Amino acid sequence: MTDQTVSFNLEKTYNHHEVEDRWRSAHWEALGSFHAESSQVLNNGKAPYTVLMPPPNVTGSLTLGHVLNHTLQDIFIRYNRMTGHEALWLPGTDHAGIATQTVVEKKLKKEGITRHDLGRKEFLDHVWQWRDEYGGLILKQLRRLGISCDWRRNLFTMDDRASKAVINAFITLYRDGLIYRGTRIINWCPVSQTALSDEEVIMKTRKDQLVYVQYALVNHPGRYITIATVRPETILADVAIAVNPRDPRYHDLVGELAVVPVAGRHIPVIADDYVDIDFGTGALKITPAHDANDYEVAKRHNLQAISVVGKDGKMTDTFGYGGMDRFDARKKILKDLEELGNLVRVEEYEHNVGYSERADVVVEPYLSEQWFVKMAPLAERALEVVNDGDIRFHPPHWINTYRHWMENIRDWCISRQLWWGHRIPAWYDTEGKVWVAATYEEACHLAGTDKLLQDDDVLDTWFSSWLWPLTTLGWTDQHTDNDDLNAFYPTNTLVTGPDIIFFWVARMIMAGLYFKGEVPFRDVYFTSIIRDMKGFKLSKSLGNSPDPIKVMDTYGTDALRFTIIYIAPLGQDVLFGEEKCELGRNFATKIWNASRLVFMQREKYFGNHEEFAAVYQNFDPRSGGFDLAGQWLLAGFYDMLNRYHAAFSQFKVHDIVRILYDFFWGDYCAWYLEALKVQLSGDVTRDEAQKAVCLAVYVLEGILKTLHPVMPFITDEIWHQILQRPSEESIALSPMPYSDPEYSDIDVSGFTLIQKLVAEVRSLRSLFGVPHNSEAEILLWPGNNADGLVFEANLPLIAALGQCIPKVMADGERPRHAAGSVVEGNELFVLLEGLISFDKERARLQKEINNISSYVAAVQKKLANKGFADNAHPDVIAKEREKLREAEDNLSKLNSNLTVLND
RNA sequence: GGACGAUUAGCUCAGUUGGUUAGAGCGCUACAUUGACACUGUAGAGGUCAGAAGUUCGAAUCUUCUAUCGUCCA
């Protein structure tokens, strides 16, 4: 073998390490292959296609969830890039307020330092340092996946541009009266020591004790009123006991005073509709500082709130509980109540309790002054655009969830008592008056004084995320007018998990409409949730979360990408096990090996690359002159392309990989390449052979292109070897193939008949135990002339695929000593003299005859049914008649076989 | 408590508006090793479509109820 021929072919075994390293995004990136330019849209009339990467947390590392999510986005982007769009994928990372601050605080804690030791400025320096050092990990890992972002545009939510947008958005909403400051019961995380939004609270079912406590009545010695509570430690903060005004049990007690146990305070018994008559005793303790509903009740009755639980989740210094953890205090007060004789009884009680999303501790309802966004005015249009289909959800059933949230929306608490984040642009003068402005100087100007103190709090991380479609395109305020925004907004497809539909999707829609007057995206694709093989959610603490980098090392990145899409149906949970990646790896190997075969044939019929290039570049599949298998392949290829593009337009990504897998493995490899071998080993001219090879390469190239969005590495590698393409080129920038409408009604029934015939021959061979290395003699008795001609013309094909010696029968004499069968009205006989057991064939035939007979009976009954004849669609009836005719034909032929056998 | 989704072969899943003798992959069984590929090929076994009732000439598919699981919201 010369060097020339070696380079003409692929290595014997596929090495994903080598191939993926070669095309790794560094190469694609170095060439700027994935850069998108607004001028292409604005000046050259190219259609834009924009995808917004959900910015991963800087603290994050790659999970399978990311793999699925980003592979999907990459598939959409690569597909649209290849279908002629100016495809822009906007990457970035999220500063993740609580998560990042926690990570850095933990690190400092190991050195014995708290953030308060450092002070705000120095602590933030530490965070930035940490971010520069470790924050890039997730992006590095994402690059390993081969995703095709425009990395020049990488944005961090704390970058100047993004920060400017956040501040301006705040000021705008404040001036429009949609941001306000107020004292409310909010969700407080005692670990992170910050307020949380309702969405950051996870409800979990847990068992607690429902404690029944009796309160003495001041004016009725010896009489008590009994309440039930799961939070006895907050008894110390009770300001009233409430009953339902329609509850006859307590009519006479309304207006009386009761004594708070332990605390000794006198509180009124009040009547309020809020109280559920059927719950507990029907009497409810009112603790406005520690329960949102109680707070509302207290407001209605002009009662002051008393607080007994502090920011750290410990009791404040009251009645000897000061400094105790709230859960310890709960145990202690239970004992104290028992000693005082106020404890009536204790029941087991299952209920839902809010936990902090980040710290996973029970959230404390906490009365404090916070900043809020009025959501109702924003929700109105956001709901409309989804209802009207301006934004489409895939799958659509998520609209219900979205609608329900929008219709019951509550104001958004956006202030966080953290240091890491966008500081709230509000200043207070010495009188406590608030001045909202972009800078201290502006605030001074507004206030008319320079004695101003800035609000200590920062904004919820999602307050920057909701502007993401705008900020990534350079938006900083409502007057921004730039080319990127004009070319690429609104973006097209958002791929995200349904778990952040409220956090992010809904709020982006609101922000887009409010600040830009236009929806931020058109389609939202909600991904599946990945679980392990037992159905458990993947989590680090369970240890069931495979490291995607390791999976890529073992099976290959293409294999992981392919597999995860193959097993992830739209909007359903996915059970993932690492070993499932064998599917993708095997597929990649198959592509490699099939390409090797094709290239070997190419080498055989073309002297060198130049000769092949000259012929191939002028190859026109319309020129015709293909054999039966070639025509069938081309028709199948075009049909595949139609289904492929349709699946994309319907967001059925899951179908896409199945369409490709089935066509490539099931049609191209299993049938076409086998037929090609037969054709080329036969009596062909060099011209015919070259034509056949060109067709094989042509369809292979089409498969590589259609597969490229899913498996970018191996497809680029092989694509380069089709025509010695320079490495600066990429399949990623080549045009996607479409079907040829001229080919839509080519008759390929000849080849499908041969397929069925071959399958039947193989089945009979196997059934009668014909050894694989021996060829069986086959007699074919055509049911009609046309089929007979097909058989005559394709005897070598039938011989090779069925491993047999086929002959077309000259007369209509049924052979003896044969196993017979019927294929589309044609009979075939496998001559098995010496091999066949007559009893076996008789039994087989009888079984088959019984099968068909009962089927015939069923169809006859159906056709005879008057209801069916009257109601069924004529097409359906015709179809049934045809099925019956075929079955009856089969039946009579098999019966004849049986008769011959019995002679 | 409410809303949504799921339940089809041992496992994981397809199955477009009701009309197939219900499909695929993995796994299993048997056979095949010099010709692209054992990360393979060929053949085979395996299902009362969760259960019940209903609509219909006809239901995996539509309706109702029940059961189990999951998600979201109270």
C-alpha cells in the first residue's frame, strides 16, 4: 500500500479522543466559525436565528442536565446555521448571589475569617478573585461539549454593561411606580440571612407535632380556650386568639381576654373569617410577626406585631429563651407548657413546610422592610402573549402552569441582605427619605444634599437574569438602539428546564414586553428532567450523578450527545445510566465503518482524489442511471429528509435522532451498502461503478450533514475526508440538504419486494437450520410478469443477500421436498432435500394456515358487519378488502403446498 | 386540597386526527468469525396496551371513574 492509498481511507478503528481533540471548539473557535454579525442580517438580508444560553452559575460544574440542555441548544443553532440563518448563540454566566457568596464565605471560614471581619469592599474583592480563578470551570466544560456559541459575546451578569442595565431597569420601574419599599412578612433564610422570593422557597412535606395549648380566660377563672399549633415557640409572640364568627362554640368568648402561657400577656379573642372552623379546635393563635396570614388578620384588627425569632433563627432575648435555636426552643416550651398545665395534648401532624432552596433549611416568615416589584401590571400582557401564541411552549401543556402562576401572581421581593450582587440604587437622607438614582452624585442632586447613605442590600440574582435577552444584545436602557438588538431581538428559541418557568421564563417575558415592547423569544423548549436508572433525581449528595466529562472520556462526546437526545423525549423524565451511552458509541463506530467501506470502494474505482473530486463535484442525482437499490436509496433519503425537516419545525428533537439512526443503520448500511457490494462485484462498467460510488458518497454526505447538529465531531472529521477539504472549512458551515420534489413518487416497490423476499428466505433457512456456510437452492414462482422481471434482473442480489441460489421457475409445477412461502403473491420454495423434515414443514404450514385462516375469518366478519359497511370510510373498506384478498390468496397457495406435501 | 403529566415486551421508550395480525433499542435465546463493522450480522422468543365502565360497526388511541407514580401550586 502506498501513502496515497492510506490517506484515501480512514483509520481502521474509530478513536474519538483523537477526532474530538482535532475539532474541539478551540479549532472551530479559532476560525471564528460561530461568530454571528448583525450586518449579515441588516445589510445582507440573512434571516437571524438567536438562542439565549441560560447562564449557568459561576459556581457550577457540568451536570447531565447541562449536557442535555446545551446539546439541544447546539442542535437548534447548528441546524439553523446550516439552513441559511445568521445563527447567534449568546453565552454567559450568572453571578448567582447566594450560591457564590456562600462558597466564598465557606472558603474564608476555613481561614477563620468572616465577611464582617473583612468589610464589604474587601470581601467583594475576594469574591471577584474567586470568580476569576474558579468561575470559568463551567464554561470550559461546556466547550468540551463542542457547543457553537459566539464566545466573543460571553457576558457575566455582573459585568459593567449588564450592571448598568440592571440599575436602569430598577430606576425605570421605580419611576413608573412598579417598585416600592414596604414592611411585609417575607421568607427569611436563617442560614444565608437574607430575604427570599416566594419562588426560592421549596415546599416539603414533613411530620411535626400539632400541639394543643389552653389559654386561661382573664374574666372566667377556671375556663380556658384551646388552640392547636405546630409552632408552639411562637406562642410568646401571640397577640390574639381568633375564632370564626360563625362558630357557635366560641360566640360568647369573642371580646374576652386570654392569658398567653409563659409570657403572661393578656390578649383579646377576636372573630375573623379567615379561621377554619374544622381545623384543630377552631381557635387560632395570632402571631403576626411569624406568619403571613396572621399578619393579615392582625392588620385587619389593628394589632401590633411582636417578634421573638431573630435573623439567625434563634430566639430573641425574651422569657428566658434568648439565644436558643427555634427548634430547641420548641422542645423547651413544650416542657414548660406541660409544667404550667397549659399543654392539653400532642398529635402527629403531616404538613408542608417551606425550605430555603439554597441552604435547605426551614424558612422563617419574617417581618421586615424590603423592596418589591408590583407584578400584576406586568403579568397581564405576559399572559396574553402566551395565550395568543406569540410565544409557544413545547410541550404546550406548560401553558397551564404558566397561566395559573400569572393569574395568582404576587409581588416579587427583590432585595437580598447579601453583599455579592447589584447594590440597590437607593439612598437615604438623614430624615430617612429615599432617593433612587443611578449614582451617588445623581442621588445627591435629587436630594439636594450629599449626606446620603446607600441601601445596604443587593438585588435578587433573577433581577439581572430577567433582562438577559436584552443585556446580552447590548441593551442598557430604553433608549438603546444598536445593530445587535435590531438584528437579533427577539431571540428565537429558549431551551430551559420547566423548574425555572417562574424564576426566569415568565419574568423574561415580562421584562421583554415592558422594556422593549416586544416578546423576548418565540419558542420555549422545556427539557426533560434527568434521573438515575431508579428514577431518583440526580444529586451530588446521593452520589448518583455521573460526571459528564468522564462519560465523554469513556464513550466520546458525540456518543453522549447522541444518547442523551435519543433517550430524552420532549417534556418527560429521563432515566439515565452511563452504560446507555454504548448506544451512541456503537452508532459512531457504525458511521465510521460504513464510511470506511464507501471510501474503500471509492479508492477502487477512482485513481486519486483529483479524479474523484472532478466526478463527484459534477455528480447530479437527477441524472439517473442507478440500479434498483440506488433508486430506492435516493427515494428513502429524500423521504428521510422530509421527515427530518418536519421534525425540526415541530421541535421533535427526539424524533430527529431516531429518524437518522433508523435510516442510516436500517436502510443505508443494512440494505444499500450490501446491495452496493453486490453491484460492484458484478459485471459493471467503470462508469456505472463510479456513478454508484458517487451516489453512496452523496447520500453519506447528506447523512453526515443532517447528523452534524447532533454529532458535530465525527461528522466534521469524515466530511473533510470526502473531498480533501482544508481544515479551515467545516461541515458546520455547509448547507443542509433538502429532498428533491421530482423524486417524490418514484416507484421503489421492486426493491421492497426483494427485501421481503430476502427476509423470507433468511427466515426459512434459519427455521430449517440450513448451515450459514451452505447455499440453499430457491425456486421463485412469480405471481405476475412484472415481479418475474424484477426477480430475473436481480438474481445476484437475491443470491447474495439471501445466501442462496435462486432460479425463476419456468413452469407452474409445485416442487416437492421444499419449504414454501408466499411473498406479495409470489411463491418461493427453498429446496431442502435431505435437510427438510416433512413433519416439520407440515406442522409449520399448518400453523401458518391456521393463523391466516383465523385472520381471514375476522376480516370477513368485519366486512359482513352492516354497521361497518354503512359507517366506515370507503378507503378503509377498500383496504380491508385488499387485505382479505391477499390473505385468501396466501391461504390457497399454502393449502396447495400442504396438499403436495401430503401426496 | 387543586392543576398537569405518566402507566404499552424483562428494562427504556415509539405509536399524527379512532380502522396495523401493536413497533424499536437494550437485554435474552440460537446460529455465524479472513472481505467496513463482534462497538458486528442473521433469525427467534417475549405484550389481555395499569384496572373497570362507557361511546362506537370498530378503542392502545375518545369519555368517566379507580389505582399507582411523578411534577407544580395551595
